[in-house]
Amino acid sequence: MQTPMFVMTGAVMGGHVFPPSRVAAVDLGHVNKTIEKPMDMIIGYSTYRHARWWFDFPRQRWAITLRHF
């Protein structure tokens, strides 16, 4: 089984535009049926590495404080 790969362009998260990156297309429908809050996507390292991410799990908040590109 092969996973389809694409180039994601124009992604905006936390008000920041991210550069194009290769992404895998995966159907999250099966997983989303089993969890309370459905996922839109899973961020991979190729996206994650372009910013400094801050996660506040108790308050369910996140922020980006510095971009690396």
C-alpha cells in the first residue's frame, strides 16, 4: 500500500504562512470517529521545524513565537 504524497502550499497556522512542504494524504475519518475532538491534520516535522511552538496543554492553547524562515 502506498500513501499519496502532495506538496502543501499556502498553509497558515497561528497567523503565520508556512513554506511549501511535502505531505502525506491520510484519511483521519476512522480515528476521528473514536475521539472527542476530531483532527483536521497532523503536523509533521517538515512543518513543525519552521517555527517555535508553545503548547499549554492544561489551558488547551498554543502559539507560535518565532519563525525560522
